[in-house]
Amino acid sequence: ILAGFAVVANELNGNIDQHSILRYAQSNNRIQDIDLVPALSYKFNEFFSVGVGLNRSQANFLLQPISGIPRLNIPDSQSSNESGGNGWGGDMGILVTPAKTTILGFNYRSAMTYEMKGKSTFNGQQMITSDRYRFNYCRCFIIYY
């Protein structure tokens, strides 16, 4: 039996120039995700082994879209939507070695659903704030071979 533990951190930042026309199609954002993954594996013999892992993930989003139409004299307004949540998932795999030069692996990774909670602020002619900003986010995995 072998045991392992991984910490995986993902971060995505996007900042749009305040004067770019693209600010209406894309938002400033910061997305952070930290996964804690304990795993176990067992080798039955030289031909067959299995492994399982548990995945606990914490995600934080900060999305700041801008809206406005300068040509129609509608000034820019910016929203700030900050949220965080946790998700659980799992992995399971088998490894088959039918010959010394051939190894076949099969893996399953579950989808993870986060219940995100946070605060949303709209900065326009009037500032409006709500701490009832909630949504569910599903992180699904597609593996290509």
C-alpha cells in the first residue's frame, strides 16, 4: 500500500485596460482554486494495481464586469462580484500491465459542485450592494487521450 498527498493551486487573473473597447466583452477577474488530494494505491501483483483519491477544493472568484455605451452617452458602470465555496470529489483508477512493454491505465474523476456565496456590488450612478450573491458552480473534467 502506498499513500500520497498533493496540494494543487490554480490561479487565473485577467485585467482589461480601462480604456479598451474589450472591457465591455470581457471582465477583470481573479479566480483562485486550491485542491487538497490525499490518495491511496494498492499493487495486487506485478500485473494489476488500483488507486483512489479524495479531492477537497476551495475556490474564490472575483469578477468585475463593466457595462456602458459611450456612443449613446451611457456612462460606464462596474460590478464587483466576490464569492467563495468548497467542493468535494474523488478519483479512482486501475493500472494493468499485460506485458513488460505495455501499461494500460483507466481513470475516473467525479465532477465537483461548489455552492458559492459572496457579495455583489454595482457601482453606477447609485451604488447597490447585496450579500445574497449565490450560485452553484460545477467543475467537470473531460480527459482526452
